[in-house]
Amino acid sequence: MTLSHLSKLLNITFVAIALMIVTVSCVTSGTGEISSDSENFASETDATSVVIPTPVSRDSDTLALGTPELVELLTPSVVQIAVNLNRGQGVGTGVVLDAEGLILTNWHVVEDAVTITVAFEDGSIAEAELFRRDPQLDLAIVRVEGQTGLKPAIFGDSDALRIGEDVVAIGHALGLRGGPTVSKGVVSALDRTIVGEAGGDLTGLVQTDAAINEGNSGGPLVNMFGEVVGINTSKINIGDRIGFAININAAKTAAYSLIAQGPLPPPGFLGVGGVDVTRALARALRLPVGEGFGVTIIDPDSPAAQAGFELDDIIVQLNETEVTRGQDLTEFLREHPSGSDVKITVVRDSQFLVTLQATLVDRPER
């Protein structure tokens, strides 16, 4: 098998699934056009003094909780988020970050929201404003004011997760009345990548078979010590109980930066999508490299297209950064905003090392 088979094989086994059946878990209703103003979100330049998300501090001899006790512990830290959009309404979930009113959720839950309303476990309701956002990681922080008695969640260490470990997903599935929905499962896999539109891959995800449904977006995936280890973000509709959560270490890093430093420049946009070239895949396809990122999507109006990218190119280096998987590309773009010049090394036609030059741009509105 040669490199010419790469696009066909990868498109069949990865891209078709990712693009056609991966759905974000946010309930929406109504129709109409979306009117967005990417700069119209409140307080993005305000300085603030907040308590950072509570880190894990349990002892090594701490006993695991039963599911009912875990739910009782976490429920006060889980909120329902309702948004009004120009096209209708949406419902998602959030996690309380601090007692001052900061709440972590998915960016796709509040993107283009005209109003944001937060409902708390005690029955109180408050209007919220978009405080910070990280579209590349699909995270956002909203802020409520004047709300007392908030209980921040305890954040764990997703690097310590083991495949097969029990986890619980908590969220407002389908926007149903009567409090959050709880589902239990295991960590099915680690370090997963969801291939979306060009430049929209989510990487480093935790896969779980705990049921994640529409409305769960932004809610916590919790280990049996009551520690948040992921932020639920999406599911695959074909197959049984295949859901994904943003690993909490990546989410914590983003939250700390957004809170402490204020708004960061948005990540640069290259305009490619694809799949990880693992050692097993490279061996099966007889590729000349052991690892990399195989390009199966090129945005026709992107820097990648202008730089001369071709389908089946395998990205192996960005400037001086080695690329072994999609997460390397994602992290590189997060650190290089629009206007950054990038030298890209790719393997082409199974034998040539080709150097491309691209200047990153702002992510286009869709």
C-alpha cells in the first residue's frame, strides 16, 4: 500500500465519521440566520481579581465515593446555561470556577448568544456575560454578579486517568426540568482527536461511554473522588455511548491564562484538517515517517491553500517544533496568532521532504 491510498483510507475511517456524525451536545431550537459580532462580548478587556479554579488536594489514602455521594458533592457546582440566539434558543451546562461568579463551559454553548442566563442548584437564576473565550479549545468563561454561596468544583489531574477507570458525567441533558442528569461509565480511551472543519480539530480528548446527550456540553466528567477530570463536549451518533470530554489539564491551563492575563490573542488559522499518523498506520501504509499529521482537508481560501498544501501531505515540523500528532499542531497555533510566519515541513508522495511558507490569519467566520 502506498501513500496514494492515504486519503481514501483516512477519509473512510476517520473524516467521514468525524464530519458527518460528530455532534456537539448543546440543545438548540428555532430557525433563522446567525448575526455575530466576534468583538461584542462584555468585559473582555476588564482587569479582574479572581480565585483560580480549586486544584486537587486529596491524600493518597482518600477513599473513592459512591455515586450518590459524588452527585451530592458535585451538583451545587453544576449550573444550567440557557442562551437566546438570533436563530432560536440553546441550553448547555457549566461548572463553577470560583465563588466570585466565574463559570466554565463550552464556547459552542454561548457562541453568538444575545443573552446568557444561568440557573443554579438552589433554584436561583442570574443573567451572565461572556467574560473570556478560547474557541480553539472550545472553552468559554461566563460571569455572573451578585450571586452568593457559590461552590467551586474541585479540579483533578487528567494525566492520572487510566483507561477503564470509572467516571460520571453530569449535565443538563436535553434541557429537561428537575435538575442535572447523571450517567456513569468508564474512561474508554485517552488522547483522542475529533477531526472537524479545517483548523477545527479537538485534540487530547478523553473518550467515555458515560452517556453524553444534547445539553451536556460544558458539564463535568468526574472521577470517583469527586474531581472534575474533563469538560463534556461532544458525542458520536453512530455507535453506542461514544462521548468525548476536553481533558481538564488543558482546560485548567486555558482557564488560568484567561483569568490571570485577560484576553489572549486568538490562535492563528492555517486551514488544514486531518488525522494523526500513528506508527501502526504509518507501517500499514508504508510511509517514510513514523508519526505526523496527515492532511485530508484543505480550506480553499486559507493560508494552507496559498502555501501549496496538497492532500496526503504529512506535517512533520512547524518552525522548530516537531509534529507527531494533531495536538502538536493545535498547541502550535494557540501560541502563534494571526500574522505569524510559519515554515512548515511536510512529507509528500511518500518520498519528498517539502518546505512550505505560510502566514497565519484570523479564523474566518462560518
